[in-house]
Amino acid sequence: MTRHKYKVTRHKLQARDKLSEKKVIKKKVIFIVGPTAGGKSTTAVILAKKINAEIISCDSMQVYKHMDIATAKITKEEMQGVKHHLIDIIDPSQEYNVALFREKVTRFIKEIHKKKLIPLLVGGSGLYMQILLDGIFDDNKSSFKIRKKLDAKADEKGLGVLYNRLVELDPEAAKAIHSNDRRRIIRALEVFYSLNEPITEAKKKRHGIWNEYNVLLYGLSIERKLLYQRINERVDRMFQDGLIREAESLCENYSLSKSASGALGYKELFNYFKGEYDLIEAKRLIKRNTRRYAKKQMTWFNKENRIEWIDVLGSDTPLEIAGKIYKNAENKL
RNA sequence: GCCGCGAUAGCUCAGUUGGUAGAGCGCGGGACUGAAAAUCCCGGCGUCGGCGGUUCAAUUCCGUCUCGCGGCA
């Protein structure tokens, strides 16, 4: 009888929705985010098959070809026929960034919807998630040149000079940026010079997909200790799978772009190749840096209060995790 | 059994000519709009092995005990 009651309320609600907002016809977009080594990829494939979804990678490094092992890229077999977007799309020598990501993703979402399928965003890049949800302002094409100049100026005259300049031009931004944060100081100045307005103003002009679609945002939450254990084990496995060989060939065949050279796993090995430390140390550093990365990811996701958290236990299989998400999403699908 | 050496932050150790201590690593927290797996910020009271003695004051000196390492028997 409780069931009957529930049914009635639901009908009423649906009727009301139809009358008022267009909410009902908003198309769905599902996210699975969470720290590295948390089991997102396999879980996503299972879920995708269950709900007829195509997967879009929300990851800043898996876009690179030939960087497979250290980025823990999903293999063709593991994809099980589920379409994956934004994996293996550019060479390691090419640059990639959030704006590019956003542009491509918004296009893919529309295409997938056209096919009557659900876009399933999967990844751990917090900024990418946030920009997609809330949008980005349009940049000016000249800004790249300006950045180069500012970069040179910082080397020449010191970062303090640039920071002081920012304090004059955009005090609000200067207040929020630490005087040692070179990246952000240069970016803020670059925006000011190219757009003729403070970055803080520019940031207000944006539109993301959060309001455009019915977004279901899930985060995989795992106990820290267990996560670290998984990371350490996974790095060991990477070495067994030929990480060193992959890094060697990457080193020989490509000059990595700035964005690609940030990838964990390769930079530590490159330094080992140069003789800066031994292999044991390289491995230790990869594990440590990956642990730190996971922690930073958690910092990002923890402050995102739109995330619905799915608790992952050590004994949970990807099938079970996908089940938990499905159960939660069922009513909303 | 004897002779050395050591015992200080989770780990490796530094240090205090006696006024209750600090680096590295590990770890924790945070910021974040075009390199984001990047960049940057913040975080260390710990019975200085136990007990006793000297002293105004001991983690620092002395004695003793316990444990660890090395050497000699």
C-alpha cells in the first residue's frame, strides 16, 4: 500500500513537471568522477552497456597517443565495444588544454544525444569537469603571444615585477593569486592585455552544461588507505607491463609538448634515463607522485557539492559499483 | 661475559659548550578558468629509551637498567 501511495505522488509530480518547467525534456548527461585507480574506467563500461551510453573521457592525459601504460588507458578489449571519445586523439608533441576539451565535448554530447544515446563523462581531471559544468570565457587569439612575452619577462626581471603589475591592473585577481604562483600571475596578465578586462570579470561570462542538461554527477569514494594501496600495486603492474620500454620509445620518437610532459610516470623515468637517480628511486617517485595526485583530486571533488557520492568498498567489483550507480540513477533516467 | 657505539617527530637522522628541539622523506589540509597528472600555499609539544643522581634548571653531565648494532672472548 505504501507502494500505491508512492505511485500516486509520482504521477502528480510528473504531471506538474510537464506543466511547468521544461525540466522533463532536458537531455541527460552522466558523469563518473573520482581519484585515479578508483575503478572508474571498468565501471563506466559496464554502466554504459546497461544504459546505452557512449563514453567521453574527462582526462587530460589519455588524449595522447603512445602514452598508454602510465596513463592507465583503457584497452580496446576492455572497452567491450563501447564507443570511447577523446582517447588517443593527438600526438605527444601537441598541446592540449581545457578549452579544447570543452569545445570537443560539447560537440560530442550533441552528437550522442542525436543518436538517442546517453553521454557518459568519465575521468579525474577536476578542472575539466568544472569547466564543462560551468563554462569558460572566450579567449583572444593573441593571448598566446602575450603569454610568451610575459614568460620571458618573468625570467628577465623576476616574477615580483609581474605580480606588482597585476596588483595595479587587476587588484581583485592579485588578491586571489599568490605572489609565487607564476602560472596564474602570467595568465591573469595575459587575459588583461588581450581582452582588455580583468580575468575576474571575464570569468563571470560563462555558460556550462549544468543548466543545459539534466546532469547526474557521481563520484567514486574510496578509503584513502585502500586507494593508496591500489595505486602502489598499479604502478608495480605498469612496470611489469613494459612502462620502461614505452617511456624509452616516447623519449626517442617525440619531443613532448608542455601539456604532455606533465604526465606522471614518464617524467620520472626520463630523469632516470638522464642518470639523475636509479630505477628504484624512479619507481618510488612515481608511486608517491601518483598518491599526491589522487589526494589533490580528492581536494577538488570534495568541494564540489553537486557530486553524489558512491561508496566503494575494497571488496566491490566494477560490476557492483556500476550496479550502485545504476540503482541511484534508475529513477532519474 | 667483556669492550665500543647507538636509542630524539610515522621513517632516516641533526642538534642543544645544561635553559624542554629541527631538517629531509612520508603524511595531512587548501587554492585553482586555456600546461591542471600542471602551478602554488599552509601544517611538526615530540613523556629527546626507563629509573635514579648532580644542578636553580637535564633531552644534554654522571650512575644504572632495558633494547639494538659491531668487535673480542
